[in-house]
Amino acid sequence: MRTVVNGRAFLTFGQIYVESGDERPDFDDSFRGQQNGLCGAAIAGTLCLMTGLHTGHVGLIVEVCDEAPVIDETWEDIVEAPFRPAGDATVYGFDSSDWWELGLEPADYRVRYCGRAIDTGRESDDEKEWDDPPIDHYLLQFWPAPPEPDQVIKVTSRMARDSHDRTRRMRPPATPDEIATAQARREEWAADQLRARELESWGGTLPSERIRETYHAFQLVKFDRPLLDDLDRADDELLIAVARWAARQTCAAAELDQMQWVADALDRMDAGVDERDVIQAPPGTFGTENLAIATFGGWDSGQTRLVQALLAIQSPYDEPLDAALSTLWMAIGAYGEWRGTEVIAKLRLTFPQLGEG
């Protein structure tokens, strides 16, 4: 036999724990399905041990035995339970900085938990001083043994009797099927909530997957949700026309088309000139430095007018649906978002076929 602890142990909330895993178990779950309410062993790798004293020092002896020890009848309350450590097992009082390593093997053990003067300890909380000797005492013994259900060996104290009765009235632990069903319900609820939020964010009806995957579509919802469906149904020719119109609106709103090379580039864009040839700025327009343009689309008021012009003219050359959405978003930014509805209304007047079909 090896004695791990023989002295005083500080605790709060009348609890001592044996843990060998990463997380502290739920208190009630430690006792579900058991007969005894003093030694909670229902969660693998953990023990939750009840004491009479709520806060302070109790007497504690912890022993690791080679075989089942003889029951010592001088202890007033005795219970047993199965235990198998999930890792390095330690014992400590709840909220205490003192803990002891048990040095248990990764094997099945039987645990015997004994208590003496439990009721007296419970009643002494308000009277007990810090340095007073312990009133209630506990013995925790481990020995190798195959798993067997927990068992109440002896009952003397009122607290032990009440704890056993409470444990036996608890809802039993969930079965694997019940756990799986509950998890499925939680996942279904989470999915429903996600769908509801997504539906709300898209104005009450989900657009096609193609629209949802287009970066700037979401920003246009607040101005004209049905427009997204209209653009989704439009053919490439109409989408390109919308993108070119929006590029002109962008340049007009920012007065970029007052620069002749921009106006000429817009005309070439409308004529379908290749993207590589659409911009023919006069020599020296961009100076001698290379332009590095980083943008996520949309109107960027922090860019220079030259860069703004380049972005507006080149945007219609993207994939048709993306070009229409991103260039329209750019036009709204150039006018100011508060005029977004006005820009969309103007678009619909220009392209009445968007509302057809």
C-alpha cells in the first residue's frame, strides 16, 4: 500500500476532485445513473467527492492499495465506485492550490470513499476558524479491480442519505442515441438560424448561387433586390452594356470624363475595342513611375484621378456578370451611396428590358 495524502486538504463548495483529463466535469453529470451521491464517478477519468464542510480544511487520507482493503467500520459513511484514469491523475480540493499526484496506472480501479462526522462538518461552517483542526475526515482508497457498478456500503449521516436519495431521483444519463439525436437537433437549429439570417440579408429571398458568389452582389441588395435576379437572367450582351453604362456614370459623377483621353477611352470601350488598346493616354500622362493598383473593386476615393479612371474603364472587361455588378457598385460609390437608389432607377430607365422575363 502507498499513502499519497495523510493530513489536511483545503476546499470550497464541499467538493474534492480526482481528475485525469483536460476538463472539469459537470457536477450533476458526475452522479447521473448512480446509487451513491458522495462519490461521483459517472464521467470517465474523473471523481467528484462530496464533503460536509463547505469551505475550509478537512482531514484527508488517500491510499493506493495492491488489493481490496478490509472495510474499516469506524468510518460512518462508505461508498464504492469504478474508476479508470484517462491520464496522469491528481486529487485536490475545489478552488485549492494544493494538489497531489496519485501515480495510478492506466488500468481499472475500484474506489472506496469513506467519511466521518460529515453532518458535524456541514453544520460547523459559520463557526469554524481557519486554523481549527478538521472536524470531518475522509478516506479515499484505490485498488486494481474490474469495473463494477457503484455501491453504497454504509450510511450514517443525514447528508449522505439525502445525497444518495437526490442522486437516485436524477434524470439518468443520456444514451448514445439520445446524445446523437440532441446533437442533430442542435445542428439543424443552427443551420435553420444560418439560413434565416442569410435569407434576411438577401432581402427575404435567396438569389441564385451564381449571384451569391459574385463579390459585389450583396452590396446592391439594399438599393434594389430584384435587380440581382434581373441581371442574373440577362445575357452577356446586356450585362456588358450595363457595365459600360455604369463605367460612363462613374466617370461622369467624378468628372473624369472631362479629361479627353478618358472620354476617348470610353468611346473605344463602347465600340468593343480590346482591353489592351482601349486606353491611349497622351505621353507623360502617368509620368515615369509604374502604377501599382490594389483594389477590392468599388469606388475608391483615396485613389488618384488617374487610377480612378483606369479602374472605371477596365472594370467592364471582367466576366460579364461580375463586370456589371462591380462597375454598378463603383458608379454608386462615385455618386455617393445616398444616391444609390437614384442610380439604379436611372439604370432601369436606360435598360427597360432588365425587368422583362
